[in-house]
Amino acid sequence: MKKILPLLLMGILPFVLFAQQKCPNILIIFSDDHAYQAIGAYGNKIIPTPNIDRIAREGALLTNNFVTNSICGPSRATLLTGKYSHLNGYAFNERKFDFNQPVFPALLQNSGYQTAWIGKLHLGNLPNKGFDYFNVLPDQGDYYNPDLINNKNGTLRYTGYVTDIISNLSFDWLNGRDTAKPFFLVVGEKATHRVWMPSVDDLGAYDNIDFALPPSFFDGYDGRAAAADQDMTVAKTMRLQQDLKVHLDYTKDDGYNRFTPQQKKVFAAYYDKISKEFDSKHLTGKELARWKYERYLKDYYATAKCLDRNIGKILDYLDKTGLAKNTVVIYASDQGFYLGEHGWFDKRFMYEQSLRSAFVIRYPKVIKPGTIVPQFVANIDWAPTVLDIAGTKIPKDMQGISFLPLLSPKKNVVIPWRDEVYYHYYEYPEPHHVHPHFGIRTPRYKLIYFYQGLSTWELYDLQADPQELHNVYANKENNGVIADLKQRLKKLMEQYKDGEALGILERAQ
Ligand code: CA
């Protein structure tokens, strides 16, 4: 026995270690509308996000992570398929995602993973494959006392606040999982989606902060017809009652009619005070817009506070259970979001705040703490990267590429990588009257073409104009740049097989 044991150790132990390294657990915390500029690791100095920052500090921060169609459902469809909207068929919100097409969690299952999606899914359909377990909010779901649909017991109502409930359900699933298998879990957060209802624990958490207006808040949209034609401003579109909770009607079905008496008491006491303050001020014009902006940010950040706290709870769980060392943790938002830039809330446009999305990843032993990844990655790359981490073959028809090599760069080795991203947005006219558009973003320039009800080109020099306030398409000195970008745009459409866009581009020349 004495002779066999070292042999066993020599033979089996390395195999076990290898297997563990080959198949780490993968946990994606996927939030909704959480702006990168609201996160400390991305430069926000006003509101702390210690737990998202912790993932970045202990792993990698992707500074140029872009989405290919900046709205909720389409981003989730791209996450599942590694494909652009025109190929996965989910270009618009509030449709039914076709789960009969290949989705990457099914490939993880084939590789021996146990898989689950818990929380917000928002694809108009329930998974018929790819997930051993799901427990998801119907559609947008509710912040308070939400219903969730699971594949074991159907629809159940849970008492409490959605972000806490989703964490607890995730812990329940993790505690009961088959520990012989690695796991893949998506924690689908509802936060920080409109109508930004904070937990009763966080009401007024940031009331002592005076949020400065972004420099572009009173944007006049000169030379930008599509930007002028939208319906997503804080000043006009944002609703005082349903969004900002001034004189709420708690009988209306906006999620406000689901409170327990105790929750309602605390919630109503806080917003009654806000409503009285609003009445006493008699605000109009720019002062009213400024007040709405302040209230928007206070609710948005208070909602995000609970999100970050729950990310901390998840990290603590991994620490306490010993899972942390062999679990990859990703925090990402489905897209970016406007926090008053250009006067807006919401997303959709190809401008920076909605195009760019938060993405941080911790992968012990592989990613060096504090790694910064500046290369251009896109949400089509997320699925191939997760498959690569799991040691699972990436299907050839996925349009993204694994950025795993970028996460552990070797000194003096340059990894060839793309320096352009292709974007295509569709949903029009409802709900925010943002004209469909496509475009290309390079490190310095962004070229966009808006169509349907409009036919306009926009060019931004991001070096000279990072706020994207000056459309310089008409400047003759840019003709060479424009010709080059149009050629590259056409090539990207061909590469990504966006035939519809190619037709529109041909007519637009
Ligand atoms: Ca979203």
C-alpha cells in the first residue's frame, strides 16, 4: 500500500487537478440596464459598487465590451446563440425567442455541466432545452413579491424583493445540485430596469447627494435628426407618476399593486414625502427637468445598491462553500444605459453609453488580478468565450470568437484582434421612436446610418468629440475616412451575413 499510494497520487491527483482546471464552474450574473458609468470600476466616483469592483480587482475589466443591438431581449438572444439578431431571429423585444435553434448551454450539458437560469430571462418563451433547471420571471417581472415560473412546479409567488429572492433561489439550486458535475448558472437580475423601484431597505439611500447634470443633458441635437426625433428624454418622456413615483396610484397594475401592507407603508411614506416636496416647488421648464433627473438617479442608484449588495452575497457564498477557487464569475449588463447623457434614459442608440456594456470576470489561477482588457469585444463573443472556458468545442456557425486568450495575456505577445465592431438596431417606432440604424465603430471613428422614416448618415471623431455632439459627416475633409469606413461596414455586413442591411446600404449610397 505504501508503494501504491505515491503512484496513485502521481497518476490520479494530477488528473483530478487537470479535470478541475479544465471544467471550472461558471456563474454569470447578468443585470438589466446597469450602465457602465454607474460602476466604480468603470470610473464612477459618486456611488460605491464594492462587489462588482471586487470581481474586477480580482480578475479582469473589459473596457471596450460592446453590444450588437442595444436592447434587453436581443442581447439575451445573442448571449445564448453567439449570433447577431438577424441570424438568431430575435431583433425586437416582446417577441418569442425560438429555443429550437442551437443555444450554447445545451453544449455545456453535453460536456457534463449541470445548467440553470434563475431570474429574469425575458425572451417571451421558456427554454425547452439547454437548462436542467430554470426559475424565471414572466416577461419583465416585478420588483416586489414577484411570480417566477420554474420547470418543476410551475408558477409560484415569492414574498420579498426580487434581487434578494433571485439570490436565495440561486443558493437553493446550488445547495441542491449534483456536486459530481461542474455547474453553469445564469443569475438573471431584474435590476436596474425601469421603473427603478428600490428595496425598502434602500429608499433614500442617496438623497444627500446632488447629482451633477451631464454636460450633454440639454443637448439640442443639432445636425442629428434621429437623436432629435426620439422619445426617451428625462424631461418629456419620463413619467412623473409611474417612473418617479410622484402621487402614485397603488391600485394600478404597474408593479405597485403587489406590496404587502408593511412594504406599502414604508414605500408610500417615502414617496409621499417626495410628492409633497414636488408639489411645494411648482417646477417648470429646465428646473423641472433637473428635478426629474435627480429623482431618476436617486431611484436608479438605490436600486443598483441592492444589486451590488447581492453580488456580494453571491461572492460570499462561493467563499464560504469553497467554490470560489474553481468558479469563474462574470458580471455583465445586457447593454449600456443613459444616465441623462443627451437628456436621455433608456438605450437603443449606437452612441457610447448604450453601445458599451459592463463586463468583469474573475477566473482564479487563469486571470491575473487587475487585468485590463482594452480590445474590442462584443456580446457575440460571450458564448464562444464561455464554451472555451469550459473546454467545449465552439460551433463554427457562432459569429463571435473566444476572448479567453485576451484574459491572460503573455508578456510581449500580441494577440491579433479585431479593431472594429458592427452594430444593427431595429425596434421602431415603439416604444421610444429610435429609428433603425446600423454602423461601424473603430477606435477613433463611428459611422452610423439611420433608416425607416429617415435617411441620414452620422460620423463622429471620438478622439475630438467623445460626447458625440458633432456629426461631421458633411465635412468634406472627412470624405476619405467616410469612404474607408463605408467599405469596412460593407465587409462586416458580408462577414456577418446581414443581407437586409446590405440591401439598405446599397440604396443609401
Ligand atoms: Ca436591458
